[in-house]
Amino acid sequence: MASSTKSRKRVLSGMRSTGRLHLGNYVGALDNWVRMQDHYDCFFEVADWHALTTDYADTSRVKENSLEVALDWLAAGLDPERSVIFIQSHVPAHAELHLLFSMIAPLGWLERVPTYKEQRENIKDKDLGTYGFLGYPVLQSADILIYKADVVPVGEDQVAHVELTREIARRFNGFYCRAKDIFPEPQSLLTPAPKLPGTDGRKMSKSYGNTIMLTDPEPVVRQKLKTMVTDPARVRRSDPGNPDVCPVGDLHKIFSDRSTLDKVYEGCRSARIGCIECKSWAADALVRLLVPMQARRKKYEDNPRLGWDILEAGSERARQAAGETMNEVREAMGMSLGYEAPTNK
Ligand code: TRP
Ligand code: SF4
């Protein structure tokens, strides 16, 4: 790694490996990660153990899903030359740190995490009354702290997890670190997430079946746009509409250029354009974004070994960094060798 990156702040973030990504994942996270590579020393993890916290009963797609996520990252512009891109389960030290943290994580802290309560209430088709599910924010704390990350870019729903991470860091440092703290307290960096509606107008989400995937070919994108809901007040072609209450209008605000946006506002409010035309412009903007990504992805689809090689090289770099932290942790907790180990420095 270039020496200039040493002085950079370190970023760690991750996504659960639940398969191919959609535009919501791009706008809510990935696009921001790609830009962060210019300013930070970045670690991005495919969180396959996290996926198991809810989908533990069937692991037949875990490996494939990890690769799909990674390929979408590469397609969007994460650069393995600049960022460490790795698979969580390929860095077993995360599990060791998770175990040690679990000793000091009070149950009350975990039961109070808002996502825990919400998901227990909302997800009824799986039994989430497991040890792993309750402890999953502790695993996330280990993910973050094992790399001593300074900054964690996340969406709103994850801020409480970063807060818990800070509390665990503080507690660990308080118990075991005399001269110098081992763990910094990471800051969450809230990703400015514009409202991205799915084709039915609700928030774009895999569970609603309303997504546009990063891998959708052009005809599929155009077809999805055609069936997308619009301003309900525009029943007839001659009725004026309002892009501010129209999901297609929301897409334009995120993806279209200024002049298209002006045409949309003017034409919709005056009923001079029809929704079909307006949607085709939105589709144009999406296709312009997705085509280069899909071209980049194709190289890896044609040769899956390339993707796995990147993930393995990244995981090796991650194991190295994680290993250094674990040496400090074992030393601080009195679990290193009982005699002075010969140094190789
Ligand atoms: N829990 C995160 C999510 O569900 C994914 C994740 C795993 C993560 N490890 C992380 C995010 C570490 C930030 C930092 O979206
Ligand atoms: Fe929505 Fe465009 Fe139709 Fe206006 S013209 S209602 S912005 S799709």
C-alpha cells in the first residue's frame, strides 16, 4: 500500500451477502463507498456471517451470494488496487474478537438495539430467538474494531450499531488497556440517502419485489419503468401532474441531468408531456448509469476465478491487519505467550 494511504483515516463498511444488489443499495451506500476510496484507506467486507444471523437454515447459496455482491461492487467501481475487499468468514479473527467482546457486552445493551426489537417483531417466518441474532451487533463491533476503523459509512438503521461499537471499545479499553487504548471510537458517517422509490412507489426493497437491479438489462429496465406508478392525480393525459409526488419524478431527481429535470417539471405540470415519454427519459438515465457497470461486470462473469482471486487477495490483506490487532488484544487480556516471544524485528 502506498505510504500516503497510511496517513488517511480508515473506513470500514460492509453489506450482508444476500445476493445481487439493486439501485437502492447503490444510491444508499455503494455510490458513496466508491467516492470514499479517493479520501480514505478503505476496507469493505462481504458480511456472510451476518447473512447467517437471519438465514441460517439454508446455506446453499451463501458462497454464490458473496460473489454476486462482490461483483456488483466491482462493477460499480470499488477498486481492489485501492480498497481491501474481503469476505468476513475468510478472516476468522473476527470470530475470536466477537467471542471476547461477547464476554463484556451487557445483555441490556443488546436488547435495547432498535433493529433487534423491530426485526423480532417484523420477521415472523424465521425464528430469530437465537443467540447469534441477539449478538449480531457485537459481531459488527468486532468487524469494525478489528481494523481500528475511524469512520463507518452507514444508513440510518445502522447508526445504533456503531454507537454500540463505541461503547464496546470504551469498555474494552477501560478494562484492559493501561498505557494506551487499543481501540479508537469510530464515527458513523451517515450516507445522504435520497428517497429512492421502487416500481410500486414504496421504498425500493428486495422484500417488496419492486427493485431495479444493477444487473437488469436495458429492456428489463425499460419494461420496469413502463409499469412504474406515477402521480395518482394524473389520470388522463390532459391532467397536469406533480413530479414531487411522483415516484418517477423521484428517479429523475436522482439520476437525470438539469435540463431533463427542467423538461420534466415544466412538461408534467402543464400536461405538455405524457408519462410514457417522461418514463422513457428516466429509463435513459438509468441505462446510462448501468450499461458501463454491466460492461465492467461481464469480465468477471466470464471468468469467476477473477472475482474469487480478488476476494482472496483482499481477505489475505484483511487477515494481516486483523492479526496485528488480535496480537495486541491477546497481550492486553493476558492471553499471549507466558514468556517473551523472540521478535523478528
Ligand atoms: N449490519 C450491516 C447491515 O445489515 C452490514 C455490516 C456488517 C456492516 N458488518 C458491518 C456495516 C460493519 C458497517 C460496518 O447492513
Ligand atoms: Fe410522473 Fe413524469 Fe407522469 Fe409527471 S409526467 S406524473 S413526473 S411520470
